[in-house]
Amino acid sequence: MAAVSTHVWPPIAPSVGSGPPPRLADYEAARAGFRWEDARRELAGLPGHHGLNIADEALDRHVREGRGHRRAILAVGRHGETSGVTYAQLAAHTSRFANVLRGLGVAPGERVFSLMGRQPALFIAALGTLKATSVFCPLFSAFGPEPVRDRLVLGNGRVLVTTPALYRRKVEPVRDQLPELEHVLLVGGDPGSAHSVPGGIDLAEAMDAAGEEFAIPPTDPDTPALLHFTSGTTGRPKGAVHAHEAVVVHRATAQWVLDLGADDVFWCTADPGWVTGMSYGVIAPLTLGATVVTDARDYDALRWYSLLQDQGVTVWYTAPTALRMLMRAGEELPRRYDLSALRHIASVGEPLNPEVVVWGRDVLGLPVHDNWWQTETGAIMVANYRCAEVRPGSMGRPVPGIETAVLERGEDGRAQVGPDGHVRILTEPGLVGELALRRGWPSMFRGYLHDEQRYAASFADGWYLTGDLVRVDGQGYHWFVGRADDVIKSAGHLVGPFEVETALMEHPAVAEAGVIGKPDPVAGEVVKAFVTVRDGFTADEALREELLAFARRRLGAVAPKEVDFDQHLPHTRSGKVMRRLLRARELGLEEGDTSTLEPPA
């Protein structure tokens, strides 16, 4: 089935500008003959050839090699106050935390959960847990009590690191449903407040009593390190397990895709409760010796532009939703700030509309470089690079060491496995199929916790099946079409909602769009769009007819047949339009709380 035809935006030349040359100088040359052993050689490894540990690569290595004085974290508090932590200080703090865990009898391989926002204590808990060779599992701090309970139960959570306020709001209401939760390490709060919490321990007091020397035990690269929960199509959380070897890809992709190095000031706006906030907000930049900016508060356009200016951010990794919100704040606002330090902008978490890429170039002076990955892949797999042209709307090309394929689909939209156990790879450019990755890269997840059957079903014929529908053009650029479970089947066409939404957002009146399949007795489903209108436009019948005609010109037979206006589209907490809720509303069905679904990465 041919891909949906949408407006083609002109490519944007490499954004080298006047800054230093790209750290990935030549994409094609880098891919040619690349082996993951090449990237492994960039890592130090534990002294004495005792394996590979993420925390050692992120902290202790720098101290051993004389870089302990460099700033690791630049923390911006709720009221704009700043504080810094050096690599040597962070190494000592994490060693104390590892000793606290050992004192509590937390064993290697045992899971340690966190429920915290963006703060240095999160770094300490994560890297201290990895030093102790226990498994770190971050939880999204905006979760309600039920999602927190579900993940602690599924992960057999015995240890939780959180704040008193978050404990009261998120854990206390379900505490009687967590019989395995034994230790609650509390960060901040009034002295003595831990005594009112069952199993409560004041973390500052515990760390003061612990030593700051900790010898990381021998760590096999396959040792479990991270547990990241992601929601399936039913909303039931899946626990993806990653090993210490993932750091090989974290570090390499931070160089290739984010263009990061030791002299950079790096800001990743992703919440540390999700895989992006952990892999690229904590681990990857520290392995390269960069300074990581953390902001205690959520999105605010004025604050964000001020932070970029005042902290001299050079590399910025954020989400399409945030960038679209900045676009809506207007073009005059960023002109009030000096953003000259900013060298590279990248985006992830959901597909990036081409308008945002071009807005970045025209307003911020830099195009936004989209990239793609999933919780299961553990690191960036497909990306746009500073050294190469950007094709607005494309998620880019595979990183060195990653082999992708587009697989033929069946009626359910998913890749089909033949009787011989093989999949069929589509080689003609422009055909839509399921994106698959050749298994075996170092950050590939090693299992779903307590669910071997689901893990096995994620692979076929040596390929990891992503569940994402894509097309690939003649130059190898990948274009996201939609999730296989979101695909709309209309009159014999398989329609990806995202491409329809993208086409609609090219109209100047459209700020945002959500697209679903509406049951139809003749066509099976018809494409229906829900549109948020920009200020200055009137949501009336004339605009509706204009949008339908506009979409038909862009999309042809798969254009929406109906358009409704909705100035308050439902969103997940990460900012994505909740298509399932739109569909439920359309059908008059009750829909459960889906506000805790996470972004693809």
C-alpha cells in the first residue's frame, strides 16, 4: 500500500554555522563498516578489567582521570536560584547512597524505585543504585496513586526514594496495598518527618552516617541496570529491563545525534521518570563529561527562554509538544533573549511536525533535529544529524550500527510472519510497513519483567518489531506514519493518523489536530479530524469546508471526511493528543483514565 501523500518541504542544509565542527563529521563514512566494538573502545571499563558499570563511566572514570573538579550538574530551583555539583562531589554522594543501600540489605539485582522530579537527588539515587549493581526504576512524579501502586507491585518494590510531599499524595493513599514496600528513603522535608512514614528513613541522615568510599563490584555488561515501565495498547504497564551494556549506545548516540562533548552545557527537558529523562537527561551527558542543567519547574515560555540564555545552554533536547507551545507564544518573545550559545536543538517523544523544524530555523536560528527511539530500544535508533541535511517531517536515518527494515503488514497493520518463519521486507521506496530493527545492539532491552511470552512476541526472524508504521524514501530517510494499533482502515486504505494530522497543521488556521477512525457501514471506517483553531480564526462552517478541501488537495482519497472543532483536545501528561479518548467520546463510550500514558521514548 502506497504511503499517504503529503506536502514535501524543502530540505534544510546542515546547520554547522560558526560553531565547532559536528562530532559526527560524515554520516555515510561513519556507517560504513561500523561495529559496536568501535564504540566500546571509547569506554574505560571498571579498573582491573572487572567489567562495565554505567555509574563508573558517568562519574568515577572522570575523577580517576583528573576531571573531578568539572561541574556535572547545574540545578535551577523553583524560584530561579542555581546551585552546582562537581563530578567529584557527585561521585562521593553516589558512593554514600550505595553504602546506604548495602546497609539496608539491598542486594545486587534488587530493584530500587524513585518518585521524584528534576533534582540532584534523583541523579544520586540513580547512579548510587547502579554502583551497588541494583536495578534502578524511575517513576513519573505526575503519576496518580494507582499507577504508582501498579508499578511497585509489578516490580516487587521493597525500596522507594521520594519526597515527603510526593509520598503523602501518591503513596500514602495506597500504602496498605504495598505489602512488599519496606524502606521509604525521604528526600527533604522537616527533620524527624520520616518517623511518621511506615519504613521511613531520612536520606540525608542516612547518607551522613555512610562512608563516601564504595568499591563498585565486578559488573558483567549483561547485568540488569534499569527498569523502565511503558504502557501497552491496553494501558497495562510493561517493565522493560536494560543492562549496563546500554551505556555503549547512550554515549555514542549522545555524540553522534546530540553533538555532545565535555565542554557543552546540556539541557534535556524530559522528566526523569521516563526513559529519555534517564538515558539522556542523566546517563549519556555525564559519560561525556558535559554539564547537565536541571530545572525544578515545568514548562513556562518566559522561564525556558531565560534559562537557555542565562545558563548558556549549547545543546537542547526537548519534545515536540513543548516546541509547539513555544511557537504559539509568538516569534517576538525569543527575540528578547540572547540565544547565541545554543548550537544544536533536538527533539523526541512524539513525531515532529515539519512546521516546527522550519520555525526553529527561522526564529531560533537552528532547525530542530528530530529523532526516534522507544523504551525498548534503550537509546536513539533513527535520527537527523548536524552534519547532514534535515528533511522536515522526517525522523531521519539509522544511527551507525543499527539496521532497519520496513516489513509487509497484514490486515491488523502489523508485520506478518510466513509459514517458514520469515518476514517479508519491503524494498521499494515509499511503501508503508512496520519498522523493524535487526536485533543485537547493546542497548536493546533484555526482557519484559515477569513476562517472557510478551518479550518473545516482540521479535520475528531476527528482527525487533517496533509496532510503528513508517515509509522510507530513496535516500534512506524514515517517515513516521503511525502506530500499527492506531491505523485507520478506510475503504481499503490503511491510513496513519499522524500524517493526516500533519497535513491539517499545514493550514494556517490549525494549531493542533487529532485524527481517528469513525465506524462506517460502507467504508468500514471514515477518517475524522478534531481541530484546535489558532487565535484570529473563527471555527465556523466556512472554515470547516475550507479544511476539508485543503486536506483533499494534500491527501486525496485518505483525507478526512469529517472535521469537528475542539479548543480543548484531551492530552496525556506528556502533551500528546489522546486519540483513544477522542474515539471513545465519538462512540459515546466510557474511557478509563489514560492520562498516564508515556511518550514513545
